[in-house]
Amino acid sequence: MSGPGRRLAAAAVLLPAVTLAAGCAGAPATSAPVTQAAPPSPSLNTSLDTAAGTWAAVVMGGSAAQDNNFWQLFIRPAGSTRWKLVTPPGTADNGGLVLAGGGQALVTGFRPSQDLTYSPLIETSDGGQAWSSLNPLDAALASAPDALAVKPGGGQLLALLDGGPAEEAAPGAATWSTLASPATLAATAAGRRCGLQSLTAAAFTPVGIPVLAGTCTRPGTAGIFTAGNGTWQAAGPSLPAALITQDITVSRLIRTAQGMTALLLAGSGPGASLLAAWSAGGGRWILSPPLPLPSGALTSASFGPGATAAIITSANRGELITGAGSAWLPLPPLPPGTATLAPGPGGAADALAVRGGTLTVWQHAPGGTTWAKIQVINVPIPYGSSS
């Protein structure tokens, strides 16, 4: 058996504990996946919760066309209400930052830009006070917030590349190897039932099994796949009857302390809707009620403590969900320039608003109807420079 096949077979030993209800059930499709444009991924403006605290990546500065856009990284340490600037030094970040959390550690990937043709990777385990370089990815990370994942309890990494392949690297390994491509995954039984079009996210389950997610062209099918029996197994949730005629895209997929959390985009245009999905293993998913998105696409999606999530739409509308089985809660009109939301416990949220080199943090209290300004951070932006 080939290297990737051996890895999948080994992962199958752990699969029963985390195999999820197959949402790709049904007769296999006999035709090739339909070629069409995939829905755009949410922007890299996002937040992520880890044991060290809540991290947020936002783009600041000026025009991307003039290379005056610079991505910045902030942390709100666990137990604190104040944010700190902790952008890793020494690497051009105009192309964007991709975050992957694991315990106290955070791995940050830099998307290529200008003369940078590969993706450097850098890690911190002390809240961003010190950074250490990892072996780089000799390719371009995909422009998706879940294009990078770190295995719990170890240094194994997964990465999605521009164009769709998923690669993996063992802890300390100097090279990366291909785990799957959209074509090879689409050729499996699970991929054919989904009509897999593209990959949108990579993650690990809480016990360390690789998970890939993407866009299905078979209506009513959520494309989430785990490794098992030398191939890939369908692991997405079954969707309600009202959505069985809609194409489904897995817009976000992350591991949390409670299990896995996904955001599923159903349909497009005026009939589009968004669902949150939570799994703690054992083959069960819990779905939120659908959130209609008639007037705006999903532009930013973030995750906070527990199983909380928050989104921003292109209509500048904010929504928050507080955990498994709950419903979406509309937030008050967002402060001007809000780039991303950072959910907090109990329905709280911080809005991180950007104007040039100034980050303004606004706080929404649970049940409140307004935003309160709590912090302003002035970031030195090296206009005219690419580093």
C-alpha cells in the first residue's frame, strides 16, 4: 500500500470513536462533478479561541493594489478583556495570515505575496511573546481561514494549497507529502456521492484523525470526510428536508474543546441560508436553525469559547450563536469598519474595527442593544514597504 494509503489505514483504527453520521448517503452519482465556480470562502479576517486566549487576524493599512495592506495578529489573553498586538516579526504578511490553534500554541501561516513564493510557518506557545520558525510549506496556502490545522497533542500539520490539494507534514518533518487532492477525493465512493467540487477546509478530530471538507454539487449533501479503511468516509451531517434541493458548501470547519464545529452554506443568492453544526463524536451532529442570508454573502466568520460562533455578512450584518442547539442572535448594527467579530462567553462579543493603522475594539454585552468602545490600538504600518 502506498504512503498515503498506509496513513489512512492507520487512522481507521481510531475512526469508530469519531465517525460521524454520513450526510452523503444515497445512490452514488454516476457522472463527473459539475464544473462551476465555488462560493467564495469567508475572508481571512477572523478570530480563534485557544487555551492561551482569543486570537484575531485582521488586515490593516491601505490599498492592496499598492501593497499597503498589512495583516496584523492580536490576542486577548485568557482571563483578560484587553487586546495586544503580537504580529510575528520579520516576514512579509501582505498576502494574509492563516491561523491554526492547538492547546497553548498557535501556528501562523503566511500566504505568498509579491516576491514571496512559498508559505512560511511560525509558532508561539507563550501568547505571542516569542515566535519560532517551522519548516515552511513550499507552496501557496489556500486563501481560506481553515487552510491550516495542527494535530492535538502533537506537531503534525495539515494544509490546503491554492488549487485544492491537501498536504501533511509529520512533527519536525522537513518535507510535506500529498494527503489528497480534489480529484482523488472526488473519485472515492464518498466523493462521488457528494459530487465534490473543491476543498474548503482541513482539520483534525479531537483524537487526531484528518478531516477534509468542501463543496458538493449533489444537492442536500454536506461534504465532510474522515479517513478510514484506506479511503475517505462521508462524515457530514444529514440535512433537513427543506434543504435537500440546495447545494451545500462547508464554509468553516474547526476543532474545538467540545468536538467539531462547522458552518454550512446552503444555496446561493436570495435563497441562501447558513447553518451551524456541532459534533462531539459518536456519529451525532446537532444543527442550528437555518439563518436566511437574502441580502448578503458571508464575509467573515469567527469562533470563540465553547462552541460559540459569529459572522459578518456583506450587508454589514452581524449574527452570533452561543452553542450547540441554539439559534442565531442578531447583533446591533456593527460599528463602522468592523473587520471581524470575536465571540465571548454567554453571548458577549467584541467587534474589531479598522481604519488605516487604528484598531478600535467595541464590546457588546449579552442582551445589550449597543456597542461600547473599550480600547484603541495604534499599529505602526510600514506604508511603502512589503515587510
